[in-house]
Amino acid sequence: MEAKSIFGIAMEGFELWRYGKRVESMEKLCRAYSYLIEEKVHSSKETENIQQQINGIERYFKKLLRAESITINELADIEALLETHLGCPHEKTVTLCRRIAELCVDPADKKKWYERAYKNSNGGDLDSRDALLKLRGELKPPFVPQLLDRPDSEIVQDDCILLLNKRRLKCLPRIESEGENVDNELKLDTSGVYLRTDHGKPKATTDEPHPDRVAFLQNAFFLFENREIIFNDSRMFLAHVPIQSGLAYIGTSGFMYPTLGIYLEFWERSGMPITIKEGIYPFAKEHRGLLYHIAGSPLSGSNSCTLVTPEATTLRYSFNHFSPYWQLFMQINTRYDDAKLRFQAYTIREVVEIILKQLQQASHM
């Protein structure tokens, strides 16, 4: 079909929409859209004209998704048109199915349309999948930590620390106190830096990243998988992780000087790694992540945290239920403040090197 004829069909669709004839309008627009996508052009002028028409039709698709003055029955009829002209496994078909499901009041109808969207996406529509899990009661509830008992007098005794798994870990005292005192007492931040919840956003800098920070992020999943080795060596457990979290109003208090063991116990107790979704169909992807940087407001719950993936890439993520995570991390971190000051510790790089050697030796036995 000639481009001129296709433009005529599109213009008829635009005109029908103005008169409130949504189904008839979308029938024309779907036909024009499918023709335009397949149209072979021979000049830059034709390419420009076709792209303008496609952009115009796209705007009407977006109006359709807003469902202004359109009944669910009309949307269902239009969805059938999309399937006819664009095919079932198409982004617009899937998106409209999901939109109809969101508008449905009856749970059975919701389920039907979400199932249709998920099926048509060949499993790629993760929003519909999660909605179905919720409707079936299979979606995991938000993480709720159990408050930790903190018998301060019992955590460090006779050069031993009591871990959360009730194991007593023998420590090596420092010959002399090194570095600053660990001050994790909660107090109001007066710097003004932590009045926003996005203070953890990386800033452009020419400084080289701390080598232990790099080693920690590159090996986070490896360290978590080998946590039993770390739980048996106090110098590994107390290895300092040079990453600073903080909250609005209270700043870094409660988050100072975290150690490798603290992260491992936090990840265990908080159900890490978690699976998060990025994007919408057909661009949605799932990632497994370990939470390593906490930033947000303890009052409003707004947050901008950072996770690390098995490939050592980092992802920004906002938790719907934020307080359980920062509360648990703070509890575990402050639990070992005395031990951080008193006992010897490896660097993260040394921990990685030692574990690799142990695993290598074990494989040759």
C-alpha cells in the first residue's frame, strides 16, 4: 500500500477519536500503524513523514492506556483489534491487557487479563506475573526483622565475641588501639548533608576508589557464599568495609565502621539476596542483589539504596518497606562497636586472598 493511502487511514482514525468513536478509531490507527512499520521507504523525506505519523499514532495509544471515558468492554474490543493487526506477543497488546486488568474490579476478571498479558508476553511481563502472585496469595510478605537482644555485657567476654548464630568467636587483641574510637551513638546530624534521602548518589570524582571497597563489591556474592569460613575467623569477621551509609536527620550515626561480618549477618537476617525488577515489558529484567548502601529518611520511608549484583554491577533501588532494613543493619552494626576497637582485623583484600587459597588447597586434597 502506498504511503499516501496509509496516511489517509491514520487521519480517519484521528478524526474518529475526536468524535468519541474509540473502537472504530483504533481499528484505523492499528491498521495504519502495522502498515507504517512494514513500509519500505526510498528517501529521507518519506522516512521523516512516516516517523511523524508513527509518533502521532503512538500518542493515541498512550491516550488509550489512560482509559479516559472508555469502558472496559471497549478496551477489550480494542485489545482484540491489536491482536489482529499487531499480533499477540506485541508490546502494545500486552500493555493493554495489563491495563484492563488494573481497571477490573472483579478479582476473577483481573486474574483473567493478567494471565492473558503474561501469556502473550511469553513470560516477559514481570508486572503481570507479580500481580498474579499477589492475587493468588503467593507473593512473599515484606521482610520484618525480629528485634535483636543486645546484652552488651555478653557480646564481648574474655577476648571472644558472641555472634548472632550464638557462636563464640575467639579474637586476637590489638597490641595498641588503632584509628579513631567507634562513635555510633545516635544524634542529630548538624552538617546538613543528610537532609535529603538521595545523599548516597555517587558524585563525580577523580579520586581512586578505596581498594577494599572495590574488592568488597567485586566479591560480595563470593564472600556471602563462603560466610561459614568468615564466621570462624574473627579477623575476617571484623575486616572493615569502607562504605558509609546514612539517614536523613541522624546522618551516619549508627552506621559507622561496618565490618564484613556485620554485612554477612545482615544479609542472612534480611533474606538476601533479593530479586528486583527493572523496566517494563518488553524491557523488564530481573536482577539478584545484595544491599550494601542504605540511604533514606527514617520518618517518611523514602529511600534510595544501592545493591550489588553477582556480576559486581550496582543498582539503585527504593524499598517499599524501608525501616526494617535500616533498623536491622544499625542494630547489628552497633552490636560490635567495642569489638571493632579492641581486636585485630584483616583487610577485605586479605580475606578474599585467604579464602581463595583455602578453597584451592581443599580442592587438591
